Amino acid sequence: MIDLSINQETIERSVKRAREQNIVIPTFAQMRNPELIPEEVKNSLANIGLWDLTPENLFRITWKNESVPHGGGYGGVNYLEFPSSFTGTEARIIALVGKWFPTGAHKVGAAFGCLVPRLVTGQFDPTTQKAVWPSTGNYCRGGAYDSALLSCQSIAILPEGMSQERFDWLANIAGEVIATPGSESNVKEIFDKCWELRASGEDLVIFNQFDEFGNYLWHYNVSGHAMEEVLQQVMGPQDSYRGMASATGSAGTIASGDYMKQLFPTSKIVASEALQCPTLLENGFGAHRIEGIGDKHVPWVHNVKNTDFVVAIDDNAVVNLARLFNEQAGRTFLVKQGIPEAFIGNLDLLGFSGISNVLSAIKLAKYYEMGDNDIVLTVLTDSMELYGSRLAEMHAEFGEYKEINAAADFARYLQGVSTDHMIELSYIQRRRVHNLKYFTWVEQQGKTYEEIMAQWYQADYWTSIQSQVDEIDALIKEYNAKVGLN
């Protein structure tokens, strides 16, 4: 469970800082339902940009922001439905859209879920300690952003091979940026840097998304409810919700599947990863180009026992489809295939991991031969706004993108999606994946044998974490009352 023990002395210093910086912290309930946000906060947002460094933007950590870069209010959950002419399956593939979070990715929510419980309990002191955000990309951006809004010093850690947009932005937000060796799949090197920082004697707290249950809880509670609301909006009387697909990443987003499975017990949860690094699929390893999904280990916060499928996505599909979706020749070709132009205009909402997630959802639909009354949900973590440099690199390496390239990529990587590199997990196979946690977390990262066994065998292990939301919200309200600004 998330430790909610109180350090009153630290809280007093933190409250004083919050009062000085005009910081009011939203509750999980307000992130689920912005109608609960005070009117004065809503009014102030009318003059604030989505990415601005101001405490009011804490209240924009929600799936329901108006889809504008400045001055937006709130509406319904942002989502995108993919036409069958695009997916090649009759099933309804629907994705929550992450672009309209501050920083352009939903990871600000996961970082909030990790930082705020420590802040309101006094386990983290913003006046003396630095918040360390180890990540393969968007999480450290979200953590640095949340830290800035909460008047905390931050250290962002990410692999040196991540997109230049991430580094350029972090240079202006994080107090310090540390680039570790390798690229997307080099998570171990990030963990090693964390141990080095712990041994340095510097006063800091490491918020490791891969083992912080605040990450799991934020997505279970906020993203899960967002998925439920989308279904309530789009489902007809004959429709069936069949499941959700998400890259495992840090195993935050996939926690929303736990929430949905409690509402729809027969629904499925699909965990996807890169084919070039098939860790869950076949205990494999390697490097790949699907930025933001992390791999070569099983996150501590992944509820593997509740996962039904493992899918591996070829990173060649992702990078080539990124060109198809965003190059003019690609979009022109898609129009010729009868895909609605209005939909094509939204394809920049899919970043690399979003493309991978959509392909994973299509695989599930094809595996079960789903029809037009079947719904599969997924998530677009970020958008192509964070990958423009990658398109430029591909253009420089491979040359102009032409109609013949578009035709090949559309046929091979989109219409040609099949059920290869896919396993429906039995009980034994789930346990195999869960057991992989031992080598990372017990042998290397200091977790205990007793807890890894409890994750698998203790009936209320995951539900006890899920039940902590109300207690955390009560602590946030108590903290805000001491600050005295709301």
C-alpha cells in the first residue's frame, strides 16, 4: 500500500511554502470530475496557457480539458474513434487522447499520483529536498512540471537516445537533467543512476514510476473513470465492451484496465511491448524505437495476474506509420482510400506509443474476430508534437515520402495487422511473467520476497491500494485547509 504516515513538522514547512506560492492542490475527485473545481479556479484558467508554469494548472491534470492550447475550460473526456476503413476491423477502436494534458502527455497525472501523497503527509519536504524523476521520457517531464507547479526542485533522468524535444523542454523546466546511456529499453541504467544519487548524500526523494503505487492508483482511479465515461457516451444498447490495450511502460496506464475489468468482468487487458525487446512475450531483450514504453523488466506496479494478453509490436510499423499519418503524401493517400478527411486531420494526436497502442487494440479485435458492436479502448499517451525531430531524421535518412511508400506502409503495417507475436496468457504464463519481477526488484532493487509473493497470492493486495483514494483526498483537503487559500 501507499505509505500515508504523517510527519507533522515537515507538513508545517510545506504548508508555509504553499501559502507563499499560492498553491492549492486538486483532489483525485476533482481530476475525475472538474465540475467539483471551484469557480474562481476555472475563471483564472481562462487567461492561462495549457503548459504555463503556474499552480492553477494543477487543476488541468484531467482527461477533460478543452482541446485548446490557451484559456480552455472543461468538457467531456477527450477521445478519438478510429473508422473501420482505417483499422481494417469492424470493431470500434476508441482511444483516450493525452495531448491536452499540460506537457502534452498524461504522465503529469502519474507524477502527481506519486508526489502529492508524499507532500501532503510530510514525507517529502519541498523546502529542502529535490524530487528525482527517473524515466524513459514523458514521466520525468511530467514530474519536472508538477515539481515546478508545487515549488519543488527537481532532477529529471532519461536515456540520452530519447527525442530532442524532450531534452529541449526539460532544459527550461527541471533543475537538473541527467542523460543516462542508451535509449528506450535501457531502464537498468536509469535505476543505476538512482542508486548513485542515493549514495551521494544529497537530500532527495526518488519517485520511481516503476515501483510507485501512486502511478498505479492515479490511472486506476482517474484514467479508469475516464474510460467508463467514454463508454457511457458511445455505447449503444447492442454494444459490448471487450477490453483495453496498453503498452506496459511503467504499468500505470494499464491499471485503468483493472478498474474496467471490475465493471466488466469478462473484458480483457492487453499488455503490449516492442517486438525488438520481447520481455513479457519470451523473456527477451533488445533495443527499439517506440519511445516512452520502457522494457527489459516487469514493473513492480504491474498487476500481472489480471493481464490476459501479451502483444509485441514491430517498431518498424510504428515509425513508418508515423510518416504515413503525418507526411502530406501519406495523408493524401489515406484520403484516396476513403478514410474521412476530418479523421485524418487528427492523426497527429498519435505519438509513437499511441500508434503502438492502436495496433495492439486492432490485434485484440482481429484475434476475437470482433464485429461492429464490439468496443476496444486504448490510450494515446502523447502526440506527434513530441516527435517532430524523428520525422526530420527519417526524412534525412530515407528521403522524400511518396505515394508508393504510403501504399506499402498502409497495406503492410495497418491493413496487414495480424495476430502474430501474441499470447493469450494462461494462469501459468501469467505467473511466469510475474516471476520475472524477482530478478529486477528483489535481487537488484531491494524489494522483499514476502511482498512479491503477496502480489500474487494475497487476495486483497491490489484492491487495498485501490481503496486509498478517499484517504488521500481527505489528506489533500486537510493540507489545503492549512494553506488557507481555498
